[in-house]
Amino acid sequence: MTSDRPAARVLCVDDAGHVLLLRWRDPVSGLVFWEPPGGGVDPGETPLEAARRELTEETGLPGDAVLDRWVPVPRDYMWLGVHYVKTEPFYLARFAERPRVAPAALTTEETGNLLGFAWFSRAELAALTEHVEPPELLDVLERLTGA
């Protein structure tokens, strides 16, 4: 099955340049991977509204930290046996200090499949041995932050 359901993601960056990623396990394929917070755009929502909602649900961080600044990112991945091929807006959220992450409202499909989270420097991101989605995340980060 293939889906092109719209989605939006958020790159959370602290003042030291660390990026927040969530660690997921796909219960169908067993793949473990790191990905920025985000998810599907609900009917009637704009991508920015979805990015803000998803950030709060998945991390407990304030949605209003998400700036109206984004880059389009082509995506091609599997989740729960569904093949997603689409372009997603990746938004930027900046934090002065590294905030505490505490998921606020995970969906049924997310509960038990979210394995954790971590803040990564660019060097740590480049050295990760587990899969990162999207694979060109460092390029996306550079496009969003200009650094």
C-alpha cells in the first residue's frame, strides 16, 4: 500500500546547535531509526499548525516555538507496512537552552514504538550508525539554519 498523506516535521535546534531526534521502532519491519518530531496533517489544518501540534504531542515542547520557516524535503519511507512517497515541509524551532522532553499525547500507534529521544551535535549526527530519516538530514538542517 502507498500513501501520500500530507505531513510536517520540526527540526528543534538549541543554542549550541544540537538537534532533537526521536528514536522509533517500526513494529511491522522492526527497523529502528531516528527522525525529527512530526506527523500527519489533519483535515482543516495547515502544515504549520500540524507541525506545532505534533511537536507538542510527541515531545511536550511548546508548539509556538515552531517558526514559519520551512524547506521542502522529498520523502520515501515505510511505516507500519505503508509506503510513503511525498514532499514534507520541515520547519525550524529554536530553543535558547535544551528543553526537557516529555511526550504529551502519543497516538496508539506511537505508544510502545517511541524508544526515546536525544539531542545530537552535527558531528554526532554524522557518526550515527542507526538509520536516520530522512537520510539527508544534515543537508536539511543546513538549508533551514544557514549553518
